[in-house]
Amino acid sequence: MTEPVGGPWRVWECILCGWIYDEAEGDPDGGVAPGTRWEEIPADWLCPECGAKKADFDMRLVA
Amino acid sequence: MSAGLIIVGASHAGVTVAAELRAAGFQPAITLVSDETSEPYHRPHLSKECLATDAEPGMLKPTTFYEEKGIERLNARVDAIDPDGRRIVTSDGKSFEYATLILATGAKPRGLPAGLPGAELALTLRDRADLGVLRARLATSRQLAIIGGGLIGLEIAAAARSKGMSVDVVECADRLMSRCISPELANLVRERHVAAGITFHMSSNVKAVTSQGIELTDGVFIPADLVIASVGSQPRTELAARAGLTCDDGILVGVDGSSSVTGIFALGDCARWPDPGLTRGIRHESIAATLWQAKAVAAALTGRPLPASTPLRLWSQQGAMRIQMAGPIEAATHGHITAAEGGHILYGFSTGRLSSVQAMDAPRAFNTAVARIGSCEADFRAEAATS
């Protein structure tokens, strides 16, 4: 697989519950397609595990 | 059409097991039955921002998820299970056949002792309907008294205080959140609540609830125009017990979620799962435990290996305070508490290894530490010596 446009996929971790968001995998069940950059996730998206809002908590860049 | 899979209960456990089954390639029909009319929502929001800001709880999945995944939602109350005939009966008299049944019936608030005078005057919070009642009462009340100083009681207390209400908390133990966090951290949390203006009555027992407030056994009277009881939960096992499933403060299940009756599984707050360190098993009322169990049941029903276990974690949002916990607190023989990120983190050790982590307002340090559960205490000593 070639490197995605805009640099390697990044991995984010919900600082509240520890859920991992991998840009390569997205959150298909939550309406976020694989390959969606963190910045492109809609503002009304919720952490699928703990329900934290995107704006209310920090995702920590882990890779 | 052949009978498919029926899930009773559409909160975190029921919805997640449905999603995990589809993710694992499970093909048969899935029906998610719930007596709540609302689309499945994040229940933990109810005692936090929903009370503090009048926000509605977030939805567990987008509306389109259920149709896309071939998961049918049925709004009905299940009254009976016929395990021999493999069917459920709903309150409107209809019956539905299943090949596999998953019970995710959750828990209900533990009531105050039946003999306590005025017990019926205290409200409880568990679902969206309760939230509606509570909000209406909060809007017309000025003095709130909460019975129970656990996580939920303190979340409600902080939310009400942030809206300018006077808040008293009555706790029978000499410390707060005794099931969840260590005394040292619990004391720090209490100090913050006291600074915010919440009054605590520790080591206190309720003699009676009246329309004017709470009378304690030591003679103290706490004036209140609204009383909330938050004294723990009870698993909803009536349906399972009537159908002959073995229950003991929860539906007893094996490591794959299978109950004592063939073809019936259980997970979430209604179930008691085996725990390697315990003889009785554990009913860990947490999202983390539920998510792991959902993966385990999905694995069992699709012939896959069980998922690797991860440390169970809990969190609580009490006003501006974030409290997080992972690992069993009772196992730790000693610990140390340290300042981190403007808050505090507590490391608990047993048999020379990190066994639990708790944090107040130190979410990044917490996540880093959770990943190190099981590592040697000596390493932490060496780091402390060099830092």
C-alpha cells in the first residue's frame, strides 16, 4: 500500500477512556470512513467508547 | 425465515454486542429489543453534562447504523423467555423465536431500605425517563440532598452545585467512593467538592426522608426540597431467573458469556463474569468491561478465539474534575500518590508490580501509567530516584 497523501496515518488516543482512533481504520460504525484525518472528523462525532465530544476532550497523538 | 439472534436490552452492552457480531462476520438476523423508545444513547452522560447543562445524551451510533448493519430495532418489553421453545414473549402478547438469545438487561438503581420512612420520596437516576423527571424537579428546587457518596452521587452533586443549588451529601462510610478509589485520592476529591460549596455528612445514616428534607440517626436534620438516592445498583435478572438461568447478584456466565441455559448468553451490568483472581466472579459495571464482554460473546458465536484481556477502567466527571481508575484497588498493598499535570496520580502496587492506577485531573499520565500495569515496582523506584 502506498503512503497516503499528506503523510503517514496517525493514531490518536482518547485521553478520557483510552479508545484508539487510527486514521487508517476510521470509525465506520460511527459514520467515519477509513482514511479520515482527525481534522476531518465532524464536530458532532463522539468517542464510541465513552461518548466524549470531539471538542470536549483532547485526542492524544500516539503515533 | 429461520430464527435469528435476539438481544434483550439496547444500551451499551446490547448495541455493542450487535456491532461486534456484524464486525466478526455474523450473518443471521439480529433483533435488538428495548422497552426504551429513545434511540440507544450514552447512559454515562445522564449524571454528568445532561444534568449540568441540559444537554441531551449522545447517541451510541448514527441513526443509519442499524439499517446499514441489518440490525432490527424492536420497541417492546420482554415479559418471559421460554428456553425449551427458544422464544421470547413480549408484554403485548407477541412471541418471537430465537436461535440464540443475548440478555443485556442492565441494572436498576438500588432502592433505599423498604422500611425507611419516606423512602419513596427519594428520586433515582438511571435512564432517560428518570432524567426528565429529575430535571423538572431540579428546575423548581433550591436545596438538594443526596444519599450516597459514590461516583454517580458525586457527579449529580457537582452538576447541581454548578447550577447554584445548595447540595448536601450523606454517606454512611467515613470516606467517599469506597468501591472505586483509594482513601488518599478520595480525600483530595472531597476537598475539591467542599471548596466548591458542597456539604458532606460522613459516617451518617438516614433515619427518615420527609418532604422537608432528611433526618439522620444522630439527630441532624438536613433541609432539602429534593432528595436523590444514589446507593448503587442491582442487576436486572428477574427475566433470567424466571427462565431458570442461574443467578447470584447477576446472571452467572462463563468466559464466553454463556449462561447456565443452552443458547442464552448475558453481558453488561446484568451479568457476573468469571475473574481469574476471584472465586465468585465479577460484575464490573463499566463500559470497558462491557466492551470486552461484547467482543468475547461475538467471538464465541463466530468461532473465533477470545479477545486478550485488558485492565478494566472507570472514569467519572464530577464538575470540572476528571477521575479515572484502572485495576483492582483492593489488591494493592501499598501505593504512592504524586502530583501530575496539575492533578494527582496514585500508583498501587501488589507483589512487586503495578496493579492499579487512579488519577484526578491527570488524564495523560493516567493513560501512560495504565499501559504499564503489571510492570515492576523497582522500575518506578529507579525512575523516582533519577527524576
